[in-house]
Amino acid sequence: MELFREMDYVYAVYVHKSFSKAAEAMFLSQSSLSLMVKKAERRIGAPIFDRSSLPVTLTEQGEAYIRAVEQIRSVTETFRSDVDSLSNCLSGRLALGGTTLFTSYILAPSLSAFAGQFPRVELFLHEAGTDLLQEELLSGALDFVVDNGRLDKKLFSRTPILDDELLLAVPSAFRQNRAAADYRLSPALDTERASPVPLGLFSDADFLLLKRGNDTRERADALIDLAELSPTVRLQTDHQIVAYNFAAEGMGCTFVSRELVRRLSPDGRLCFYACDAKLSRQTISLFSKKNRIHTRPMEEFLATVKRTVSGH
């Protein structure tokens, strides 16, 4: 282990892709952190980071170093979990990531139940976009990411937790609802026997969409293209809950997760419609790094999620 004495400092720079951000996260001065990284580089006899690029990147020797560090961290975490299991007192760390929608409305019940059952497990939660979350999952900074996207099967393992679909949400005051009355969903949002609404009925309505770069926007664009619409987009936002709230205030139509609507207890300001099943249906899943050994906190969290979701 002599070669890896400074591995925590090196790994922090790798995760944050910045000496200054890593130093801030570790409550160190940048000069102190740089000194520790230089010690690690002297031990292995080669530079770990290419400091000429921004953000900093790994050299070939650095990539090998990080691979070894991740194996050490995984084995250490597994050993700690095994010891905790033998002593019947679970501790350790669990790091989760997701968009605001999934962390607030999908993960919240499971994470709350887990925290109550295992108070000694340190919890870390990062809300961000899917691209950044994938990077952190690959680096080992996160244990699980909850997402509805199609992450690369070669890099990530997937545990489905909940079936979902996009609904069209239309302000109740919009006149277009009269022509679409036969397609309107009941308060139970039962889409199994519902016919998808012809989006052409809303061709002259304003729309609110998420910004590009996420699964929800891709599905929304596909539904719009299928209907051959060219809608007026009044607003683009990063978060589905923001689009939902503006739609409820009468600003425009939007596409929204059925599970989000169910958890918000709609108050009548919006009418909801089923969309084309092939394009709107999606599965919310927990993703982890491929071939990663699950620690006991990870296994217990998976079990908690399955119990919580099945009771939903």
C-alpha cells in the first residue's frame, strides 16, 4: 500500500477534474493538495495528471493508478461492510445521484426509509444532469444513479424500479380541451385503456419544454415530430417540475411524468392526456457501474427501494 498512500488526494483531483475544486472539497489549501499529488507521482515515478489541459486529465500512468485505486476502494468498502454485517451494525457510505425530479419524488421515500433503518450510514446526494452523473458513476464518486434514460449497457448495470410514462398536461382553461374531451384521463390517470390524444388538437397552443440533452426532451420531440407539429415554445427549462408548475399557472402545455403527477395530487388546474405508448413509456431504473462489487449499504438500499416501490 506504500504506492497508494496519497490515493485519496489523487482521487479527489480525478473526480473534480480540478486541483482547486478538490482542495475546497477536502478543506485543504491548493498548495497542500498539490504537494500530496506530487508525492504520489514521485512514488510511482511518473506524472498522474496532465496539468496543461483544462480540466486536468489523466496520463496513461494516471489511468492505471486510478484503476488500481478504484479496486482498492471497492475491496476496502466490501471489507468494511462485511465487518459491519458480522457485528450487526451497518455503517459506511452511500452516494446517490439523479435529476431533481427523481431525487425529490422517486428516491425520497426509499432514502428516508433507508436512513431511518441505518442511521450510521453516511449519505451523499448529488442532483445534476444525466451526463455529469454518468461521469461520476464511472469514476466511483457515486454508487447509484436513478434515471429514465438509456445508459450504455457496456458501462452500467441497470435495476428497473418503476414503470412510468409521459402525459400531456394542458391548462384546464385552454379551449383546446373541449375538442379533446373524449381523450381526457380520469383523476386516477389510468392509461391502460385510454386512447392516445391526437396532438394535432393542440397545434395552435403554446408549449413548455425541457432543454435539450435529456430523455424527457427527446421523447417530447419524438411525440411532436410524430404529430407533425411546429408548436410555439414559450419556455424551456432544466426541470420537469418547473414546467409542470408553469403549465398549472396557465402558461402552456407540457409533457410530464405520470409518477410526478401522482405524487403531486393534481388540483384541477390541468387536464391530462395519454400519448403514443411506444414513445411515451419509460422505465425508471437504478444504474451502477458495470461489474462493480456492491457494498452492503448498496445491497440494503436496493432492497429498501424494492420494498418501498412495491408498496407504492
